[in-house]
Amino acid sequence: MPRELATGVVMSRFRVSPAVAPFMLAVCFVAILVIATPGLTAQDPPSNKKSDSTDIPRGTKLVLTDGTFQVVREYQRNGDRVRYFSLERGDWEEIPAAMIDWDATAKAKAATQKDSEDLVAKVHRQEEAKKMDNVQDIDASLPVGDGAYLPQGEGMFVVEGKSIRLLLQVDSAIRTDKKREVERILSPIPVVPGKKHVEIAGTRAALRITTKTPEFYLRESPSDPEHDSAVRKSSRPGENGPEIELLRAKVTRNGRQFQTIRALFGEELSRDASEVSIQRWEVAPMVYRFTLGEALPPGEYVLAEVLPDGLNMYVWDFGVDNPASIASAPAKK
């Protein structure tokens, strides 16, 4: 129908003004078009998609002979029929097997699998790069020493080049200086201070090193009353990270002394020890690195944590040997 005639019909039938008639005619035309086209709405676009579309849900492409495809979760071929679960409509459907381009479907499946593998590899590379770029996010794979990595688990580790070994904690005890105790008792005026020694049993540590400038790493776990930590403490630790002292031990007849406590009238006067300068660095959450301020001569040593009420009674012991004496005698108990 010509536009002028249609406009005249609208004007005469509905008695509208000439200015409004074209607008009403357009509305009527759109309404007729929607009614005459079943299933066509603004919310329901055509379901057929070309195979070059990239905005598709994850799944398997079932490519049809007309070049379109269905994205399915799975499909089953039963004779001349194919039953598949459509990811687009969320239901099982069937079509003739002759409608499927099986070669194109196989190629699409291979391409999808390759894309998935490439994505997994890319994510893995990104995660590895994050570990290398930010050691603060690393727990068990800290690079230490000469191309080595810190082992998993809590504890104190000593690093010598590529060698990393776990130091075990040993118990220490306080021994009274019997000679000084006799002097104090025999003195007419009790002004002789008492002397006690903190020592560990045995004259020689089981763990031996030959490097004069080793590094130490301590890994602890967050405080958890339900978790038994592998690092033993004789009292509550501090809140600002572990404070570790490296002490030279004096070998006696039955043990190794590393601290002397002097007291008078029951009051402590001093605590004396031969300290070696060390520096602490936090290299990851709850992981601390300790470096030496001086070289270690041959001898016996202990690493002790400073707690609010004194040194931790559980210490890490080790010995330093000359490189020529690697084959040393076994530790004496």
C-alpha cells in the first residue's frame, strides 16, 4: 500500500491529525512484523551462530553441515540419530547424524583441547613468574645458597653453598659452679656472688660444617594453640620476630658451656656469653635469614633464641672444623 494511501486510511479510520498519522502507522507496522515472526523477540535472538564466533560458552562444538554449530556438554551417536546436551538451552536434544560435519567437529575438538592446554601452560608460567618476582609470596621454594632451595617444614637450617641441612634442637641445663659455691659458703661475709653455667651435654656437636661464613634460615609457623610447632620454646616468644644469638661454646669435661649467670643474695647480677655478630632479615612471611658479621674460627657454637625471661632452653648446636678435618670423630655424649 502506498505511504500516502496508508496515511489517509489511518486518518480517516481513527480521526487523527496529519502530524500524528505517520507515527501511528510506524507503530502498527512494527506490531504486525513481530506478530508475523514467531519466536522473534528482543530477548531471544536467532540461535544459529557462525563457527567463527568467539563469544561462546565453554564446551564441545558439534559442527553442522550448514556451517553453524551447537555448543554441547556431551553427545551420543545412536545409529542415524545424535543425542546431545545443549549448553545454550540446558537440555537434551536430538538431530539426524547426517546433519553433522564429523571432520569439522573433530578439528574443533582438537582446537579446543589445544587452547585449553595453552591456557593452563600460560597460567603456570605466570604463577612461576610471580614466585620469582616476589619472594614475599614464597614459602617452601625460597632460593638460598648456590642455586639451592630451602626445604619445606619448620626449623633452623644451615646453608653451605649447595648444601642445606636441618639443625636439631638440644636441651640445655643450668649447672652450679661448685667451686664458687664452696667459696660462698666458707666466706664469713656472704659477698661472694654465685655463678651458674648454662650448658649442653657432650663435648662435640653432631652437625659439623667447614664453611667459616655460613648462613642460617629459620622458618616458623603462625601462633596456633591447636598446632604443635616443630620449633620448641621454653617460654612465650616475642611478638616482633625471633631474636637469635650466635654464641661460642666453651668445651668442658662433660659438656659445652655457652652462658654464665652471676647472682648475689638471690638477685641476678649479669649474664655473660661470647657472642658472634649476626644480622636478621625477613625474606618471607615467618621465614628469617641470618648472616654473620664475622668469620667463624673452628670450635663449638650454639644458636639460641632470646625470650622474655632469658634464652630459650632449647638451642641449636653445631661445630666448625677446618676443611682438612672433615672426617672428624663422632660426637661424644
